[in-house]
Amino acid sequence: MVILGLYALAGIIVNNAIVLIDRIDIERKVNENQYEALVQACLRRLRPIVMSTVTTILGLLPLIISQDALFFGMASALGVWD
């Protein structure tokens, strides 16, 4: 189950990276300064990424607190590294 949690964590990271890179491309088309486009894209995507991280951790908290034999390892891997 821990390996399954690590795969899910990798999926979350890849999804966040895709969304951020897409926003950087949009900002680069609007803004001529590449550094400014990067900063603006990161500022616009920071809140949604943090919100998804916090909700994931809060959703896994009951599994971590109950220390379920099956899901504790997966929840700990996702909750600690997310």
C-alpha cells in the first residue's frame, strides 16, 4: 500500500507541474519578460496547489490517526510528502 501511495503522490506532483507549465506558457504569450511571466504564473497557481495539498492531508488525517493496518502506510506516505 505504501508503494500505491507513492504512485499517487507522483501523480499529484505531475499534475501540479503540468498545470504550472501550462500557466507559464499562457503568461509568456502575454508578457514579453520571461522572468516576470514565470513569477506571475507561480503566484497565480500557488493558492490552488496549496489548497489541494491541504485538502489531501486533511482527507488522509483520519487514516493516519486511526492507524489502520492496511491504509496507514499509504496515508502516511501521501500525507508526509504531499
